[in-house]
Amino acid sequence: MTTLPGKTEKKLGLVIDLDTCVGCHACVISCKGWNTENYGAPLSDQDPYGGDPSGTFLNRVHSYEVQPLATSDKPHPAAQLIHFPKSCLHCEDAPCVTVCPTGASYKRVEDGIVLVNESDCIGCGLCAWSCPYGARELDQAEGVMKKCTLCVDRIYNENLPEVDRVPSCVRTCPAGARHFGDFADPESNVSKLTAERGGMDLMPEQGTKPVNKYLPPRPKDEMDQIDVLAPFLAPVAEEPAGFVGWLDKMLEKI
Amino acid sequence: MNIQQPKIDTSPKVSDEIRKTTCYMCACRCGINVHMKDGKVAYIEGNRDHPVNKGVLCAKGSAGIMQVNAPSRLKAPMKRVGPRGSGEFEEISWDEALDMAVGLLKPIREKDPKKLAFFTGRDQSQSFTGFWAQNFGTPNFAAHGGFCSVNMAAGGIYTMGGAFWEFGQPDWDRTKLFMLFGVAEDHDSNPIKIGIGKVKGRGGKIIGVNPIRSGYNAVADEWVGITPGTDGLFILAMVHELFRAGKLDLEYLSRFTNAPVLIDAETGLLMRDDAGKELVIDRRTGKLVAFDQKGILPDLAANHEGNRTVFQLMAEKYLDPQYAPDAVAERCGISADRIRKITSELARVAFDEAFELDQSWTDFRGDTHDKMVGRPVSFHSMRGVSAHSNGFQTCRALHLLQIILGTVEVPGGFRFKPPYPKPVSAHPKPHGKVTCNAALDGPHLGFVHGPDDLMLNGDGSPIRLDKAFTWENPMSSHGLMHMVISNAHAGDPYKIDTLFMYMANMSWNSSMNSGGVMEMLTEKDENGDYVIPNIIYSDAYSSEMVAYADLILPDTTYLERHDCISLLDRPICEAEAAADAIRWPVIEPDRDVRGFQTTLVHLANRLGMPGFVNEDGSAKYEDYADYIVNHERKPGIGPLAGFRGKGGDKVGRGEVNPDQLDKYIENGGFYVEHIPEGADFYKPWNSAYQDWAVGMGIYDKPEPYLFSLYSEPMRKFQRAAEGHGDRQPPEHLRERVKATMDPLPIWYAPFEDSHVDTDEFTVHALTQRPMAMYHSWGTQNAWLRQIHGRNPLYIPTKIWEANGFEDGDWAKVSSAHGSITVPVAHMAALNESTVWTWNAIGKRKGAWALENDAPEATKGFLLNHLIHELLPPKGDGLRWANSDPITGQAAWFDLRVKIEKSAAPAECDPAFPPIKSPVGQGPKELTWKVGK
Amino acid sequence: MHPAPSVIVFTTLSGLGFGLLFWLGLGLPAVTGWVAFVMFAIAYAMAVGGLLASTFHLGHPERAMKAFSQWRSSWLSREGCCAVGALVVMGLYALGAVFLGQTWTLLGWIGALLSLLTVFTTSMIYTQLKTIPRWNMGLTPVMFLSFSLAGGALMAGQVRLAIVLLLIAALVQLAYWKQGDMALAVSGTNLGTATGLGDRGEVRAFEPPHTGTNYLLREFVHVVGRKHAAKLRVISFALAFVLPLAILLLTILANTGHHVLPFFAVLSHLAGVATSRWLFFAQAEHVVGLYYGKH
């Protein structure tokens, strides 16, 4: 059913901390592994050992350089590098759902997860066209649209220990840069992190109302600012002889 | 609205069974849960209970399934049928292969054991492979440490009895300021990522010192884009500032380091009593006493009959204006103000944010302290500091900085992991006494204490093929794997008969000067025989090196084998616990391959090697698993510390337990023994820890010691160079030994700077390994090679603009040794005189079962072609090694290059002809799902 | 966007086909018998051929029937429904015209309306996509409709009507290009908003997530050289409008050769529209390209 639910009971999604992500691609491969073996068709790879290898991935890590503008405090700011994992944001106003001609794409009423019912998917690709984030990829072997399921087959899975009922990318992230939870609950970890750290939407002007939030990097290179009041260390002595005098005094205190 | 949505199964069965073993995708050695379906590997995730990774897993680990199904896996033993380097092989049986190997090795062992050079690469069983080599009797064994990070290991052990990485870790739960130096992205992979997450989560700060702002340095709050090779200078400038401001932990220095030890003014050696104990002046009584007397406070400011303390020498040295921030700023590429601010921040956090743990402890003097003082500043460092010709001294300088701030082995600081701390004196010395048909007189590698311990023959010639432990690199504790092939080829110091290697891709990314190595491996003498007569090689995969061997002994993948990650070797302990682990065959090989260590056991049995056969000639061990369980290094101490004793209830010391491996498997593939509370800080001096360590079998007796800010072994080498003693360096090395063996940390410019024209070669060139790729292993991995299938040379803005580069351009990169033509890309967050690329992405055509048009082979490249194992001649008639003069560590980060824009060639230059793949090629499509 | 031949053929042919059906439905010209057979055959060949071509890019064409179910929300579904409706109604109308010599005017008008609606729904498949600012403009349906009507009139032999409509379509085309060239900038979406990092400084894509290609890059990132595009625009404009108009004017002036010259005008127009559609796709910037540092 390709109309969007008016409201979902929960708003499950991810918080991705751009201040902490070291760009290791662990989430990318863990996702590939879990989702190749689980929900729907395997994520295939074409020409895997050849000249033009290419496969279906539901989560990819980009990296960007940001060149801050020079200021009087910081005339030569260093460029920054930010690792940027990106997967489906499970938008509240998901355009990928409403464009689907067959009803294969849908947003779950109970938790807001956007899913593809692969047996209904004709592989027209329009949902991928409508997604500003590049979150959907048409599997070249199976001819159906693949996307992040938020590991819907993990998060409720009674065959997994409770602690493991999180998306595989969250479970594997070594730096703890990925957080999973319910944004409809203001007391949840993800809601709190979003509030505390100024969690942001990607491309808010697209009007998709993404559920997933990104925590911006904290300010960087503050010790590179020109600041006359900077706390330099005060010398105890300028001469080695003076140092010995100071040392004697200090040793008496031990 | 009537929403109908499909009903889906949100609780599908995950797997039939979980088998817990240890990852092998880098030296991190995380615990993994291997989910099995229908007897096949379905999914791999981190093991939550495991001490190393606590459930998380990196990209390589998660992609393990693609290592296990890789088409590049070798299938059976092979003998070479075409010329070396062609890749033409014929599969043979194991019997034939072992016969061939024994046919080569037996005569060597009988007549001249040193004619076997046995070197292993990224071997995780060095305790075993070393044991094998020792019992074979050759002095020529080492692993890849000399090529990798011996400066870091030796610098740490000689200074404070342990180093970074598997030797120790920051106190992640308490540290507030974490400073990283030169850490390549893969190093200490998951623990460091977990730690960074913890520091960030608590709002702590991270300072990254690295010319390249990627990975960990990208998330650092402060990035110090230092000029390569100048870390030591930057560190000593901070030391200068700390001395100048008196921001020093005097009590710590006084009690736990050799700073208060008196130096004999005449010899420069430490003053000792008759029992050999270092002497100090007790500030309370003014008396000259041994350092370990109860109740004393060693006096840093003492002067005993003109003999001053180490600390006074330090103050004199480091207060010198040559180390002032203003004096070093330009060379380091860091402004003097920023150096001051960073120093000030280190001091602020160490001293103003100091805290106390309410935990009393008793030190080795018998003095009890009612609190543990915490200084929440910690450091970590790796290859960026280590892989320079000044790396050893720079590592020492970094430890000096840690120690004067009082941040080692204290809460919030840097903590050792068992079996460290361990003083140099508790390590073996190197051994090299060869007897035909008998074992070597002791372990090959170790720590020298002075000229007497060098591996030199009576005539001063090197005992070892790699010239480790000679005056060229006296403290080369890990050997010099990177010199083995060129020395064997040159017959210098002597010719060998057989080169036997394991997991060492010497004809490609594991050598400097890869093209030259290929020539050395294939060159024939005037009789038409290969200059290196026989080469035996073991690998699990069709690496570039396979083509250069005469006999291939195929290894298994990591899920098909037994291994032990042993306390005798490079263990996986935590600061609070000793731990070890195993690998076990969670799947059986579907090919005719055997774990290499098992093959070594079989060879040893056929050769009748001591240590492996009983007196009646019968085999002690059937295979490696048998060895792991039944071998005892000392009575009661074996490769695995857990579940010892008949009932499996003993730890550390205990009789052999035949069910030990089953116990490990039941326990998740590992064993952890926690250090008791109160014993887990101040370990080198904490009696409770020392006693625990003895119980565990880590020491035979308590081994408390002082940190060696002043290195006496180095002074002994320096003193020999000054003309003292029987063993003195040859004349051409005398000045260098004098200058570089300074017993207090110093900085000198990387050697390449004085051998090449720095006006022509203005640019520093570096490599680092991506987090998602482990050397060449990742390339065969269908998932990982999509992430890193080729590598551009990253160029900083200034050079990018000066050359008018645009996206898609290529450049010719030249060093004094050679040139390459490679694709370039722009990177702004980069030191302005540094270029870099990802290491070991470039591949030889035909290797790793890739097709010849693979991007790795056409657009991937190695910087190795620009680096020689020797420095360019400088007109003194000598060729100096491109290594650290103290440890012999390969100085590949000293590399200087020049960059010119080039027309885009069809593929990277140099391009080598394809080798014939001995395993064929992979499938055209992968839809890997093992469940229904 | 990747200019896939299937979608270019689809939008070009079905646009013209339904355009022709529109005029036939209105009885312009009011044909019967063999003439009607030929004209309806041409119209159906183009409309159905185009629709068939569009199924070539489906991963599962055998499930195409499912695509009629979501007409309440999906423009693609609506297009399917409208197309089938138009083809059925116009089919009945054609039966009457060809075999019974009847012109059922009301049916024709309904069919014409459905044909036009089909073209409109086709255009809305593209117009609705906020992700592609160059398509997400009011001028997109105007362009599709004006092209369809003009091309249809041309093929229906409505010379004077065609001249007027071609002139209008030509102006729409120019306006579309002009507005389209600014659309991405006007949309406000850029790498800064895409990453949320824009307020920190200038954002530049550094390493892509994979060194190789992927579905997204193949499908959405197609960079046409500016010079190349300008040249193609001139060619497309000349073929779609200038040449056909010249031919039509010549036809009127010469007042002879009623069928041969207009046939060339149709061919020229078809080639011009196909080129325009190639540009429609190839020049369309999908915002996902921003993440890859493209545009």
C-alpha cells in the first residue's frame, strides 16, 4: 500500500554521530553480511573479481572535506575531514513510498520502518529516483529494489538475545557512532542525543522529514586560534641554575 | 485510512549454531561469532564477551565470509614447473611436497643449519615458528617486526618495559585527554575505536598528530598536521616547556624511574652497588642507598662526589634553547604558540584534573600508599613515529613525555597489559650459536644489554643473514626481514641454500624496492642456477609471492585451522586482565590444504628435530592442536594459560589438560583472568601485581624495576664507540653510533634528508593502510575490494595548485631511487609538503585470482617501488641501510619525492607482466546466501 | 540521470502516439475505413510501442499488472491506468471508424481526454520528483503536453494547427531549458544541505564510499559536457521545430506534395523530440549526485 500512514506508533531510526565516526566501513560490511543472508534476496555483486566490481549495498560511508572560512581569530583554519555513513533515513514523508506503482514500498504503521515487499516489486526504479539520499539500490541479480530494513528481522527477533536486537550496523560499530531507538519517545536515547547535540536532518528542504538524525561534529582546532589570553605555562626559571633552586624547593614538599 | 501491509516474519531463525573463534583479518585478533547454516558459514559478528572487541567488529572481520570463499585460495601443494616468477605450477600430493621439503632441509640441518633462512610475515604464531627454527638450529629466523614497528616495541621496552598496542592501552574509562602520534588507520583497530568512542562519549578531548587528517585524526578535536619525521622534535619541545614550567611529576619521577639514579661522571654508566642495584641518594637521610630500600625518597637533585643524577642531565639537556618551541616550529610545521598551548593543555589535564582512587597499594620497597593518583592524560602511537630512521629515539622521547607527566600505569593514563610490564632484563637476549643437527642455543630474538650481546662472530662478521644485532643496528630486537632477500642475493654476509617463508608477500607489498626483489628472486648465476637456490613458501592464498617459490605448502583459511593467541607470544590481554584465545576449525577445508603450523610439525617430525620428537624418534605432536595442548615451555607453562591442570581448574601454571581446547571452545574461544583490584595500577612497582604475575607464570619471581629514562644499554654502545672495551664498532660506524646512541632521548633529522637533495625532493611521501583493508588480503575479498579497488596519490592543496592538477590527472612521482606514474587526487586536510596513498591496494596482474583488468592492477599502485632498502650513495664509498641505526627498523616513512604532472597513461607505471594464476579466476556474479 | 534508450523511446513515441490519438478522437481529421486504419495503426504502434519499451527497464516485467493497483497515490500507476483507459476507449472508437464507418463523437472526446491525461500522467512521473529539480517544474507537464499536441497535430496532418502548436511547443522548449538550467540552484539543495555541514565552511566530496561504480552512479549521475549539451540543443531544436515548421510553411506556400514533405517533417520532429528527451534525461541532475561530488 503506497499511501503513507498518517501516524506511526513508533518512529524507529538511527542517530549517526559525525563527531565520532572514524570512517572504518564496519557498518557497511556488517550490513552487507546480514542482509545478504537474511531479509529477501541476497545483496548480489557483479564482476566481483573483475575489472568493474559493483554490488548492492544498503549503507555506504562517504567522506567530505570541509574548508572553514578564515576569520580574524583563525586566519588559516585547517580543512576538516568528516566521515559520513548514509543509509535509508526512514522518512516520515517518504516519497519513495508514494511513487511506488505496485504497493511494494510501504511504511510500517507500527514502527515507521520503510520496507519493500520484494514479491510485489516490479523493479521500475522510480522509488530510487524519488529518494534524495541514494538509499535504494536495484539489485542487479534479483531485479528488485533493496534498501535498509533497519534490520526488521533483528530488532524483534526472539531468536536473538535481547541485547542484540538492534540493527547489525549499530551492533558492529566499533566507535559507537550509531545509535538505534524510538524517536517518538522523547525519553529515548536517540531523542535525548538529538536534543543535546543538535541532531540535524539531511536536505530538510526536500520535505521528506527524515527520522534518522545526524549529530554534527563538535568544533575543532580551538588551540589553533589566535587568543592573546591563551594560558601558556609560566616558567619557573629561565636558567638551569634557577631550575635547580626551584627543584630543591619542590622536593621539600614531597 | 485502511492500511494493509504485508505480514513479515520478524523472528526468523538466525542460524543453526554459533561457533566462536578468533578473527585473523589483522593483528587485532577479535572474538567472532560464526553463524552456521547447513554446515556453512552464514554470517560473522563480533563476540560480545570477548576482551578485545566486546562485540564490535570491523569491516574486514565482517567480510570474513568472503575470505573463506575467495577464489584465490590455494587448493593443494604445488611444485614449480615454469621459470620462477611465471606462476606455472603443478599440483602434487602432500607426501611428495613434504619429501621435497625434507630433501632440501635435512642436508642443511646436517651440514650447515644457517643455510636455511626461515622468515615469517604476518605470522600470529611466532612463539611456535621461533621454537621450530630454534630446534632446526638456524640462527636465521624472524618475523615482520623489523619491517613494521620494532622501533615502537623496542623503544617502549627499553624505556619503560612495555610499549603501545598489545603491550598497553590508555585507561579508556578515565582518560580525559588522548593524544595520538602517527597512528595508521588500521592499528589497534577495534580497541582504539571503542576507546575513542568512550572518550568522545564522556566529552574528553583527542589530539591527533599526523600529517594526514583521516580516520582517527579526522575525529580528533585538534589536528596537528606535523611534517613527517619531526615528531621527536615536537615532543622534545613539549618536554622543554614542561621542564621550563616545572610541570613535572617529581614524586613519580623520584620513586618509579631512574631519574634519581646517580651517573658515574667518568663512564656515564649508572652507579650500582655490589649487588648490581642502582644507587640513589635518600633525600630523607642524605645517604647513598640502593634504589629499592624501604622508606627512602630518592633525591632527584642529588650530587654525590660530583656524580649527578639522571634528572639533572635531563634538565640540562631539555632546557636547552635548541628545543624551544620557537626553535622547532618551522621544521615541525607547527606554530610555536600551538606547541605551547598543547603543552599547557597536557599539563593542565595531568595536574589540575588529577584525581585519586581510594585504593591503597604497596610498592616494591614495601612502602604503602593509601591512594592511587590518577592523571587523565594518555597517549598512543604507532608506525608514523616508528618507521623513520629516527624512530627509536622518537619513541623514547614520547615515553619520556608520558613519564615526566606521571601518566604511565596510573589511573587515567597509559596502562600495561599482561605479560607487560616486563623489564628488559626479564627478556631473553638474542642467541646464535649454531651446532649441526642440533638446536640453536636459545631463542633467536631478544634484547641486548650492551656490545657483549651482539650477534657477531669472532672476526666481527654477522652471525645472522639479516645482520641483526650488529653494529649497523645493535638493538634490532625483531630482526630485519626486509634485508633477508637482498643479503641472500648478495651473499653478504654469506650465501644460503633455502629461503623458507610464510605469509610474507616479499615480491610485492612487503618489500621495499619490490621490482628489485623480483629480480633478486629470479636471478641466475653463471651456471644457470638461481642465486637464491631454493625457495619454499606457504600462504593460504595466491599472493604475488607464490609465483616466486619452487615449492608451495598451502595453508588453510582462518576458519579452518587451529591457532593459539598465546601469552608466550603477542597476546590479547587487557589492562585489567590476562587473556588468550584460540582458533579452531569451525569449518573443514574443502581443499587439500593444511594449517602451516601443522605442516611445520610434520616437517619437524620427519627431520627428527629436538623439541618435536622423543628420544626414540617418535613424534611428540601429531599436529599443531596437539602442540598447543601438550607443549610445555617450562614445567606447567604452555601456549595456553587457561583451563590448565587435569580438571581444567588451574590458570597460568598447571599440568597439561588434554581437554583444554574443548574448554576454550565452550568458553567462547578465549580465556580471561582478571587482575585483582588494587593490583591493576602501578603494576611495575605494585607488589600485589607482581605476586599475581608470578602466580600466572608471567614471571618466575617478582620483577619490579625503574623506568629507564636514561638507557644504560645505549650508553654502553655509545661508550664502546668512544673507544672503550673489547668490542667496538668498525670505524665507519663509530661516529654514527656515538651520535645516535644517546642514552637520553634525542632527535636527529631522518637519514634520507642527508642522502638526497632536499631541494629537489621536497615532498614527503607516506602510506597508510585503510581501516577496511588488511594489506593484500583484502583485495581478494569481493566486498572489500569494492571499497578500495584502486588508490590515488593524495596531494595537498599547495602542490595541487602549483602543478595545476585537476580531477582525473596523473603524476610522475620520483624519488632518488625510482619513479612511478600514478593517478592523483586532491586532499586539503593534509600537511602541505606531504603526499600519501593507501598501502597495498595495487596488485600484480594474475595474483589473487583477479582478472587482468582489475583496477588494483591497472590503477592501483605501490609506493614501495620508490623506496630502496639502501640509501642512495653519498660519495663515501658505502651504501647505508635505509633503516633506523639503532633497531634496523625499515625507514620507509623517510621517503622524499618530487611530483610532476604527467600525461595519463593507460595504466600505472611500472606495470609488470601478468603471472599465471595457479588457481584460475573467480565467478562473474556472487549471490552468496547459504540458508534457504 | 542515465539517458536509458527505453525511457527515451517510451516518452518520445508514446507522447506522439497519444498526441495523434487525441486529435483522432476529436475527429481531426475525421477518418474512416482504410485511412482510419492506417492512422490508428500508426498511433497505436507508437503509443503501445512506447509503453512496451518502458517495460524493458523493469526488473520484473512479468509483475507489471501489479502496477495498476496504486492509482490513488502513484503517478506511475495512474499513467498505467490512463494509458489502458485511453487505448481501450480509443480502440472502440477506432473499431467504429475502421469497420463500421462510424464516428462516435462522445467516445472520441472521452478517448481524446484520456489520451491527453496519459501524457499528463507520464509527465507527472517526472515532475513529481523533487530530487530532480530540472524536472520538478510546472513547465515539465506543459512541455510534454505541448510536444504531444504539436507532434500529434503534425502527424494528423493538421497543418495550420500544427504550425501554431509547434511554435508554442518551441517556445515552451526554450523556456524549459532556460528555467531548467537554474533549477538545481533555485531548489536550494546543495552539498551543504545534503550533508548538513554547509554552515561550517565549503564542503567538498573527498573519498567516495566505493572506488568502483554502483547502481546510484549508473542510474543518477550522468554528466554531459556543457559544450556538448549546447550543440545537442541546437540540433534538437532545429529538428523538432525549425525544420518541420519550414517544411509546413513550404507546403502551404507550394500548396503541393501534401504527403511527402510532411512525412519528412514528422521524421524530423520525431528525431528532434528524441534528442530533446535524451537531453531531458542526460541533463537532469539528481540531488543524490551531490553526495558523490558530481554536478
